[in-house]
Amino acid sequence: MASVLSINGGSSSIKFALYQSGASLERGFFGKVDRIGQSDARLSYSDPTGSRRASRGIAAPDLPSAAHSLIDWLETQPGFASVEAVGHRVVHGMKHMEPEKVTPELLAELHGIEVYDPDHMPGELKLIEVFQQRHPKLPQVACFDTAFHQSMPRVAKMLPIPRRYEAKGVQRYGFHGLSYAYLMEELARVAGADAARGRVILGHLGNGASMAAVRDGKCIDTSMAFTPTAGLPMSTRSGDLDPGLAPYLERTEGMNGKNFYKMVNHESGLLGISETSSDMRDLLSREAGDIRAAEAVALFCYQAKKWIGAYAAALGGLDTLVFAGGIGENAPPVRARICEGLGFLGMTLDLSRNAASAAVISTGDSRVAVRVIQTDEEVMIARSVCRVLSLGTSRL
């Protein structure tokens, strides 16, 4: 059957998945290329059930090389001959509100905004260009992570700096949009349309972490802002900081803009506080004997709790809280600590359900439903491709 290939490129990894574009989007093989730029770069993949896994080293000193190695491998797979389109996650879309078919004009426009996200955009656009080079007749679709947040009211988009910068595109955009769009579709499927139209807070908590407030199915605010560095503390990103820190470090340490950017994006967050690891699993295992690990976990949970409180105020109450992402889906202690003390919102956690990472982890009499939903950006990319190219599935 005809298939769609989803490509989810990051700064040092590429996730991929093949979906049949028939009556439903059934996943075929899937996997990732990780540790790009290092000597131990690997391509790992699984069969549709995930029961058969394999991994092999590849030459991937940079992202273009990794893309060529990935395509070399894809071309040997039986399902690749059926691919009729490729969809790509593109972190920044400025004011684009929908996924779009890649054209020379769109690609040129996106190259023009690389400066808005130099960690992700150049690599993602290079992936598109490598696929164009290798398979020029294969249509490609750009799926923008910022699109979900275009519904935010103006007051939530504005930055309190001189108005002239708004004309240059300096505003709050928000990210993780593909994940949030998927979570809202899943919430409607598992809890009903009324729940999806209610007052919802979505927490995508992983290496990158953010939250979004959704009412009537539309995003009204989100924690990431002009860049993905803003909002909650993350694995290596600082989240929100006092702007006065930059000139202070310039005066006291001679830190320039390039080094400040490196610090807040790659040396801060959980890694910066713990001084040992950016991985929440490591920190939870060490917190009993390492105050630095304990404080990193505490800061993450405290800040997440604050954002929930703020968004409950913006929404005028709360009906559903959704945890997703690597931490949100797999770290019961973190979920418990975030929800602790939020009883005033009508939220009561069931500790046994939470420990089991059940689909619903709140008690039966909790006014706020607390859910765990496994996010899937790759299938959201495939759905978007089918919509844009009118390939047609029953799950659009």
C-alpha cells in the first residue's frame, strides 16, 4: 500500500517512521539516528510491533551525512518503494498556521528565518534538501511546531519590549505544537469531545519541556516564547531568566552573547543545577544522596506547579491536566510532586494509579481529571501530510 514517511529532525538526532496511508495510519518500521556528530553515531530501528529491534553504527559526522546514511538504509527497506510523500517537523514557522507543501519559495522563506532558531532550523531544512536531492519527485510537507499556538490572543503573543521589534517578528510563538495537536486529538478520542472543549493544561515534559493552556480546543497561552529556551527549566535549557543576568555576566566574566546562548541552552536546567546529569532518571536515582540532584528535581517540579497555577488562572479554572513527554509519561514521582498541593484546584491524585502510570491518575471524585497520554509527533506529521496532499485516511 502507499505510505507516508515522517521525519522528525533534532539538533543531534533524526526520528523516522513509516505509515500506510490507507483506511488508517498503521505504523510500519520506525526508529532514529542519534549521537550525530560523534564517533558512535547509530541507526536504531524496530518492526511495526516494536518486538524486533536492531541497531548499527553509521558514519554521521554531521546532519547531512546522517541524512544520506538514513536514506541509504531506507532505500533497502521493502516499504520504502511505496512511499508517496515525506513529512518533516519544522520547529519554526513564524505565522504559518497550517502545514504546507514544500516549494522553492517556502524553502527560501524558511532559510530566511533560520536566525530565529539556529539550533534546529538549519538542520531541519538540510534534511528537506537532502531528500530533494536524492528523490526530487517525492513531494514533501513542512509541519510547523509553532502553528498550534497561532490561536493565542494578542495579549499572550506580545513581548513587553519596544513596539518596533514586533514588526521584525519578535513575539511569543510557542513550540511543541505537533505534540500538543496530537494530545488534543487523543484527549477527544479517549475522553470525549466535551473534555477536549473544556479547560485543559497540556504538559509536554521531556528533554525540552513546556506547557500549554487550551480552551474550546484552542491554545490561549504557552510557556515557550520567542525561542524554545523560555518557560520551564529543561534538561539543559534554563527556562525563564532575569534579563539582567546577561549584562551582569558580561561585566563580571566578559561573557559575550554567543557564550551566554551556549550556557542557557546547553549548560543549564537540570544539568546546570545538578552538575552531573541532564537526565531526570539519573537525578531521581541520586537525589537521596546528592543534594544537587535533589535540588534539580525540586526546581523542575516547583516551576511546573507554578505554570499550572498560572494557566488555571488564565483559563478561569481547570478541567483536565495532561502529562506527556519522556518525563511526563514515565516519571511518577515527578508527576506526584507537581500535583502535590494543587487540591485547591479540585485535583486529587490516586497514588497507586500514578505509580502504575495509568491512563487516568486522578481519583474517581477528583474534579480535575489528570491523564497520562503518550505523545506521538511522528503520526501527527503523517496525518498532516495526508491532509495537505489529500491522500485521505479515516483518522484525519
